[in-house]
Amino acid sequence: MQHRSVALLTTLFLLTTGCPGYDRYDRVVDQDGLVPADQFAAYGTEQAQAVAIGRAFGSAYTGDALAARARQIDAAVTFARQQRDVAGVVADTTASLLTVTFSSGWRKAIIQIHDGVPAEMTVGLPPGNR
């Protein structure tokens, strides 16, 4: 009887800890291990625009519902297209990122940045982009 209880508890433990979570949002927008946003923005004009786009993307987040995600992506794409050096934007809705092509040819995947800094206040943005 005791062996059955141990086997049952072990099985239940393995089943509950082995199931993956389906909340991908936190993992996708996690900035751990990345260059801090303000430091990256200081590398150049296009980098500052990429950070501003990421901040606009993050600040537009209102929830995980499909309609909310669509509004968030639309707001980020609209902001990206307003940037002086952006030549093209492609939204990847399944991965929650934007692929932005700059006029120099540089292509950058941009994820959401949730650091509380308004996109327009990003250090290094060209004057016409604020």
C-alpha cells in the first residue's frame, strides 16, 4: 500500500511539473540578458529608433485578447512607420515581434520594451521623430 502511495504521488508530481505553461508573453518580452534600452539607443540613430519602437510596442499592451493584441501591433506598426529611417515593417503576430528594415538596409527584430519610458523620450531619437 505504501509503495502505491509513493508511486501515485511521484506520478502526480511529474505530471504537474512536466506540463509547459502557455503564457508566452512574459518570456517573449523579458529583457534579461539584453543590452539595456538606453545603452542600446546611444549606439546610433537607428538603434534609438528601434528602442523607441520597442517602447511604443510595449506601452500599447492592454492584454492577451486577440483584439487587444491586434490594437497593440497596429499601434507599434504605426509608430514604426513614422520613424524617419524606417523603410519597412513586418509584424509577426505569433511571436509578438516586429521586423523593421531601416533605410540603411539594417534589419532588426524588435520586441516589446516595458521600462516605463515614453517612446518619444528615447535618448538619441532624431528631432523629427519626437
